[in-house]
Amino acid sequence: MPLKKYSKILVINPYGIGDVLFTTPLLSNLREFYPQSKIGVVLGSRTRQILEFNGDVDNIYMFDKGLFDKLGFFKGWKYLMKFCRAIREEKYELLIDLSNSSQYGFVEKFFLNVPRRIGFNYKGRGRYLTQTIKLKGFSDKHVVDYYLSLLELLGLAPVKKSLKFPLKQDVIDKVSKYLLSKRIEEKNLLITVVPAGGLSWSEKAAYKQWPQEKYAQLADKLISELKAKVVIAGSELDQDICRNVINLMKSKEVEIVCNFNILEFAALCGRSNLVVCNDGGPLHVAVSENTPTISFFGPVDEKVYGPYPAGDNHIVITKEIKCRPCYQKFRFTECGTKDCLNLITVDEAFSSIKKILHRN
């Protein structure tokens, strides 16, 4: 039982798709420990829909950091104060900060008026919080388990829970109707291939991506040898990569989807028999929909940022070379070779796909 009751709890995670999905086991635990409490969440501009239908969340506040930066000092300050006022009026009693940012901590202390504020202290960035766990980086366990460990500051014993991304039936039906229009029926073996991803790494995203020509060769094998229906998927920003993969393929019996929103993409994952992708947000969306996955991990440690929870339905393919993982303590060391991904063969990937499909 909780040592203290909180009627209103605020959780802050302003980052990307994977990070927000990693927050959902924490939210599920909070709902279980505090069933009568009102739980609010502060998110960035790209992730609101992930928690839109999550029953563990009562209020969602979206802070658009990109807009804030563009507005300039006076308009940006006005935008920030309006945002803080909406939260302050709710009179939250407990705040859980997952931002690892002294800037967010400063705003939380001086403008949100939440009396108890807990989070991590990485390089002194937690100095504005009332209670912290010292952090050198995420390294020896999964990010989800780091998030859950904050509940121990409240005297709680967190329980492992799966990622959660609930969808409304109308979204599921819309995607099913779209697939039928492309002659993809429920009886077909449907494999969704996501050759891009890693948006949070911006211009360095390519370091997280398996080569496009290998994705093309793999997709051809899926069609010719497994008689699979293949969808090449990505966001609007990924269109060039997705089209390039299709142009490199021999088979033209393939569909491209780059106009789905995150809800529709989640429904596509849920409808698929398997999702093949890189390390990144799309992987965690597929995991949250209980869809088997094959993922390629290069610079990043899959034990920390991989499928959660790990299990037989999720195979991570890596190359254990000496310099891997080179993303540590929130820093990426560019090697220029990308051997950790380039050395993974199409045959290795295809063998893993057959293995996981056989299990299912």
C-alpha cells in the first residue's frame, strides 16, 4: 500500500515515441497504487495520440518545444506561462520528472507549484527536484525499469507491466478496410517492413538503420519464398527511404504506407503477423500491439532500449563487434563504418523471420 495518498499526480516525459511508450508501465503502476487519483501527463507535440485512449491517464498537456523555440523570447514566455497556468490550476501534489533536464526542473519548481517532485539526477540536472535517484546513464537495465525504480522513492514496489497503446475500434476497422482495398485479407501472411525510424536522432538517424538494399532483398525473399504480403511503412518524412527500398526490389507486389498517423500505424502493426524494423519508435509501437518483431540494433544497447519485455516473440539481430554499443551515457560516438549493422546479412534476418513465424 502507498505510504502517502496523492489525489493528483503529474508525469513529465517530453520525448519521442519510444520514450513515451516506456512510460506506460509506470502509468499502469500509478493507476494500480492510486486508483482514485487524477493522473496527468506532459508530452511533446508528436506523442499525444499514444496516450489519447489510455485509461490510466486523465489529463494530457502538450508542450511544443519547437514552437516555443520559434516564438522568440516574449511570445515564447507568454506561451510557457499559459501552459504552466493550466497545470498550476489543477494543484498537482506529486510530480514524476522523466526529462533528465534542469530546464524542465526549473520550470517545475518555480512555475508549477507541485510540492513533491521526484526524478533522476544526471550530472546535477535534478537539482530542482525534491528527491532524486543519482544517474550516470541508462546502462545496466531497461529504460522502463529505470522509470519504475522512481516509485521506490514513494515506498512502492513496482510490478513489471507491458507497454500499452490502446486503440479505438474505428481506427482498427479503417486500417483493415484499407488493407482489403489492397487485396490483403486476414488469411494472408502480412509482414510490415519499416526501413527508416530513429527520428529522434535527426541527421544521425542513418546510424540506426540497416542498409536499404538489404531491406529490399529481404522483402523480395519474403514475397517469393514465404508468399507474404509485404507493406513498406514509415512516416511522411520517411517517404524517400521507403520508395528507394521499393525501387531496389525485384518484385513489385508490395505496398507503401507513409501517410498513416501513429494510431493507424499502430493498427497496421496489430494487424500484421510480423514487423521488421530498426531500433526506434516503430519497434516499440509493434511491441505494444503484441505483434512479433525482428529488429536490427547497431549503436544502441538492446538490453536497455530493446523490446520490453524481451521474449521469444521479439528477436533482436546484432553484430557483436568490439566497439558496440557506442551509444552510452546519452552520447553517441560516430565510428564512420556502421559495421555493427552492415555486417548483418539478409540470410541471417530471413532465418530469424522463419524461426519466429514457426513459433507463432
